[in-house]
Amino acid sequence: MPHPKDHDGPGPGHRPHHQGTGSARSIGGGHADATRIAGLGRTHGPVPPFTAGPPLTRPSRTPDPGLRPTGNRTGAHPFRPEDLGRRREDEAAATLARNGYQVEQNPPTRANGRNPDYRVEGEYVDCYAPKSDNPEKVRNSLSKKLRDGQAKRFVLKMEDTSCSLEEIAAVLRRKPIRGLEEIIVVRDDKIMPFYPFGE
């Protein structure tokens, strides 16, 4: 039986399918700076540019507000606080799809028995919507998900935390997560490749 999903933990299993709606606004490629992340969180200066590492996940389609994720939508009550994490998961999937990413929600269980939230352009990706305002806790939750074998790539849904991207980046630089390959930030229907970043 699937476990309830909250902000800080993955939820295994497939849920009923519903269609997402809305239009998308994309923050495109290039270097991440304070201009690009306007509206994504409090800023205190530039986020460092990307550096070499595992290939980043890139959209294979032209952005289109009519595009939808495939697979089984997680599904959530529209108002219940305990379903907020599920709603964020569906919202992020819809935003990625409208911005040209091929997104499969709740893909088949991995060989290690884990159930990441998405497969994005063929890569397993887990969605994390932090509610903590402590960037250390955000970093530690990502680290635990990776250690548990959930995924090496993450979508960070930023509506419910006051942490800035600079604060999270500073913690990740000070305490790197071994094996972390990618973080894509989603907030207010905008997307931004966030990690890896350069010196």
C-alpha cells in the first residue's frame, strides 16, 4: 500500500491520472544569475554558473502550453494541507512538460525497488518541495533521498520555503552531496537548471 506523500519524502506507487492545466513561463539556458532567478526565491547576489559534469537534462520538444506529462498523475485533494506535497509534484510535472520536457509521472519501479516521481527525458528524477526555511535541512533531505537510492537528479519546487537559491547553493558548496547529478528549480510556473554550478 502506498505511503502518504509529504513535502520532504517520496511517495511510491501509482496514483490516478488527471490532466494538468495552465501556461508555462520558462527561464532558458545560460548562466544562472540574479536576473534569471527573479521570482524564484530571495536573492543576495549571483548564483555561480554551471560547470562540467554529468550531462544536464534538456527538453527535447518545443515549449507548448498544450503539452502534458505521461504516466499516472499523482493526484491530490485541491485544498487539504496534507496533500500539498502531492499537488506540488503534479504542478512541477506539468510545468516541465509545457516547457518541452518529456515527463513520465510515477514510472515503473526501479531495479533497486525505489519509486522516483518522474522519468524526465529518460532520466529518473525525484521531486522535492521543501517546507523548511533552513537550507541545511533542504540539503540534508536531498542527500538522504540520494543515499536511499531514490534518484540522483531532483526537481526542487520552491513555493513553500523562504530559503534563497544562494543559501542553498552555499550549503551545497560547503557540504557537497556525493553522487548528486542535477537539480532543476521550479517555482511559479518557471523553471531553471540550478545544479551543477561552477566556481
